[in-house]
Amino acid sequence: MKNVTDDAMVVETYKQVPVRLVPGSYENIKITTPEDILIAEKFLEKN
């Protein structure tokens, strides 16, 4: 697995399941840094 670059590649390579993009929202974010929390707060303020 040393050449794997992301979760999608794991699924495609080891489970032989095709991965595809689906329409979504830019407001559906993953919070991993303090800056992401600030972005999420802005989304919540506008809704």
C-alpha cells in the first residue's frame, strides 16, 4: 500500500469498486484544521 495516494485509490485497487464523483455542496466540508472551523462557522452564520 505504499503507492496509495488516497481513500478512493484503496477502494478501487483493493476492493475493485469503481469510484466516481457525485454532485455536492461546497458547504459539505471536512474539518481538520482550526481554519476549517472558521469556514464552517461562516457557513452556519449565513444559514
